[in-house]
Amino acid sequence: MATVKTIAIIGATGNMGSAIAKSLSKKGNYRLLLMSNEQDKLVDLKTQIEKSSRSTEVFAISCAREASWEADIIIVATPYEAEKEVAEKIREVATGKIVISISNPLNSAYSELVTSTDTSAAEELQKLLPNSKVVKTFNTTFAADFLSPIIDGKTADAFIAGNNGEAVEMVSEIVATAGFNPIVAGDLSVSRTLERMQLLLIQLTMKNNYNWLAGWKILHN
Ligand SMILES: NC(=O)c1ccc[n+]([C@@H]2O[C@H](COP(=O)([O-])OP(=O)(O)OC[C@H]3O[C@@H](n4cnc5c(N)ncnc54)[C@H](OP(=O)(O)O)[C@@H]3O)[C@@H](O)[C@H]2O)c1
């Protein structure tokens, strides 16, 4: 029998962190280590997950380094601006591990990205964590989509970009467990496109009142 992988979620009490944690707990495929600075919210989230999914082992941990040390896979669910600080804390214990970048480096007006066009948040995280396998995903899915990734009758796509084949495969399984359709989009530099796709979706969502329930779907034969 395959061993259950352990996933640490850094920033677990945020919109995305909590949505990912709840969604990954549904099938009991993973052991979850939830990390946040907000202990009360963290304990609430752990209790909610334990009530709804008795088959998932879930732990609340107040230290990013400790959570990452115990994990096979680390999801950084903090704002882009906090990633340097998080990376410094987890660098040594994330060696050889998969680190998932979900961030979109938006400016405060949501009118542009703060990164230059020749890089991406994911590539910047890879530079900060040179001995880890950074994989981009879940940046084009809104937090609210995780409750039901079926939008307008279709399963929303979640794109995956990374340089390590095995890591990309493992992340595809995580994406499928969360109920999204995994699409491997290319190497980590494709994150430049994926992060701009979400900038556009956010702008269209605000303009057209999609209520933050929107996603990408490639239609094909
Ligand atoms: N919201 C979405 O629909 C969406 C969709 C796709 C991708 N994303 C990306 O997902 C990431 C998180 O977004 P969000 O909307 O979930 O933000 P959020 O609700 O503000 O949550 C951010 C989380 O990160 C924690 N955090 C902040 N600084 C930290 C630090 N230095 N160390 C440890 N934890 C820290 C926060 O805890 P404290 O409150 O204690 O600071 C909070 O738990 C962003 O990069 C965003 O671009 C968001």
C-alpha cells in the first residue's frame, strides 16, 4: 500500500490555505500539517476538518520550519510579499522536497504584477529555495472555487508548471484530489503566463461581477 504523503500548508488560515486544507481533507489521501501565526483560527480550522473528515490526520503547528521539516510537500499559501521571509525559515528543511507556489504577485490596485516580465513568483521562490523542487499550481483557481470546482457544469482546470517530472506528477495528483482537472502546462517559466492569466481573470471578475467564482477551462475535442 502506498504511504500517505504529508503536506504542510504555510498560511493555512488564509482564504487559499484554508480552502486547500478543507478540500484535500475530503478523501483522506494526505496527512495535513497546518501552519499559521494565528493559533485560535488554526485550532478552529483543525476542528472543522476533523469533524467533516474523520479519515484525515490533521495537525496545527505554529512554526513554519517545524511543519516543513515533517512534510513531504510544502504549500506556501502566504502573500507573495511574505515568501522571502517564509523561504528563509524553511530553506534547510525543504531540501529535496516539493514546494508548491500558488501566489500571484499582484500590485495593490490589481492593475499589474510587481514582478518583471522575465520572471515569475514561482521562479523567484525557486531562487530562494535552490535545493527544493518548486512547482506552480492553484494560482488560477479562486479560493471560493474549492468548495465546488465545477463551474457552469464543467470541472475547472488547474495548470501545473515545474521542472521536475516526478514532482509535477505528484502535484497533478494533489490537484485531482482537490477536484480540479490537472493540466501540465510546461516548465517553471510557464508560471509567467499563468500568473498573468490570473491577473486578467481577477480584472474580468471585478468588471463583470463573477462573485469570485470563476476559473479557466480549455475546451477541446
Ligand atoms: N484568494 C484567492 O482566491 C487566491 C487565488 C489564487 C492564488 N492566490 C494566492 O494565494 C496566496 C494567499 O492568498 P489569500 O487570499 O489566501 O491571502 P490571505 O487570506 O491574506 O492569507 C494569507 C495567509 O498567509 C499568512 N501569512 C502572511 N504572512 C506570513 C508570514 N510571513 N509567515 C507565515 N504566514 C504568513 C496569513 O496569516 P496572518 O493573517 O497571521 O498574517 C494568512 O494565513 C497569495 O499569494 C495569492 O496571490 C489567492
